[in-house]
Amino acid sequence: MDPRRFSDLITFSRVAETQSFTAAAQSLGVTQSAVSQTVKRLEADLGIRLLSRSTRSLTPTAAGEQLLALLAPNVAELDAKLAELERLREEPGGQLRVTCGKHAADTIVWPAFSKLLAAHPVIEGELSVEDRYVDIVAERFDVGIRMRDNLELDMISVPVGLPLRSVVVGAPGYLDACAAPDMPRELARHRCIGFRNAGGILSPWTFEKDGRTETVKVTSSIIVNDGDALVAAACAGMGLAYMLEDLAAPFLQDGQLVEVLGNWSPPFPGYHAYYSSRHHPTPAVALFLDLLRQEI
């Protein structure tokens, strides 16, 4: 349909509804003259009179009544669809794709992600849990979660979750046989369990005390690439392990593990949520970020 014809039909419908060129003009936000000219143009295009005009009344002709009977349900349906679209603008929808590592997923991402989808079921959510580096732009993710020092410069990031802390732990049996280290450099005489990260690199053991930072390159008697395996190896007495505190927490509490070098392990800033500076965050992304920040 010619877009002008559609506009003319809507104007005619409004005139017939209000029985007044003036009232129709006010509701449409145009001049009375424009409304009158529009109706005249529609009648000329159709070759038939649609309205009977007098000094006191304005009523549809028989042809006008037939046209109104055709228009009314379609205009009503269109109004309903437009109202539905307006509700969708207020009710976040669409797709939300999030990528993060397993630890972030377990501690902060899944609680916020599941809460969001429960509150807004029209959102199509996807959570990809993997520790490898992910280019969120190339792989079309909306949000990524990882440490602040691993973010690209063109990303917008916000802190989420609580500060983190790394600890060195060992099984009581291992520490009975090998005296606990008092200084990071004493790790050289210990068996250590290495962790190979998603980039294929052995994660460094970094310590800090009194403003001084030390990074120790340990000799690993065993290497794993999974957090659960790292904990299991430490509990089995295979050596000392370096891990995030909340991974070790249940085993520290029940005595399966003991922390060493505690005064060399201060808290540090935790995870950041990030998204591309080239894309304005959708309502779903904005709500997800708000939920993540509530974890702080």
C-alpha cells in the first residue's frame, strides 16, 4: 500500500470517529485544513464520496460506512500491536549472551543470571562457561566477566562481586612431613601443584606484603588445569597449591587443608563485567549489570 494512502485512511477514520474535522485535527496534531484536504484527496482517489457534510453535521455515507467497517478491526488490531511493542520496550527482551570462567559462574554470575531470567522470561539467555580467552565482539557475546587486568582497552568495565584473595594451602599430612614456609622464596624446597590456565601458561604465584610484591616461579611436581583437580591434589597431600580462597574455604574449615603464608596474601580487586564500547547496552544487559553489582 502507498504510505500516503495508509495515512489518508487513518485520517478519515479519525474524522468519522470524532464527527469533526476540528477534533480530528487536534487529536492528530495537524491543522483543520490539512485534515479537510486529506479527506478530499482520499475521496478523489477512490472516486466516491465518503462523508456527508452540512453546516451542523458530518456523517459517513453508505460507502463511508463500508470503508469504516473494514478499517475499524484492522486499526484496533494495529493499536493493540503498537501497545504491545511499547510494553516490550519497558519489559526487557531479546537475547542476552554471557561468557565467564567457572569460578565466576559459580560465585557471582549464575545467581544474577538465573534471577534475571526468572523475573523476565521473555529474555533468551545463554551462559557460556569456559576459562579460555573470549573475544566478545567476534563471538557476539553481550557481556564477559573476568579480571580487570585482562581487559582490552576498548572495553567498558564495571566491578562486580566482592574482592578476592589467593592462598597457599597444603594437607596437614604434607605439612607434618615438610615444615611450612615462612617466606615465599622458601617454596623452592617444597613440592608444588601447578595450575595451567586457559592460555596454556602456568599461573604465577604472586605475593604481597608491606607494599612489596613478589612473584615466585615454583617447580611443579604435578600440573592440572581444573580447579576441582587442584583442590583434590592438595587434599591428597601431593604438595602445596595456590588458589582462590573460596575454592579452598570448605576444606580449610573441615581441616583437610591448612593455609600457609597467610600474611603474604592480601585481598585484591575481583571480577569485572565488560562489554564493547561500540555497543550501547540493551535493557537486558543493563539489568544484568545491576544484579551483578548487587553482589558487591
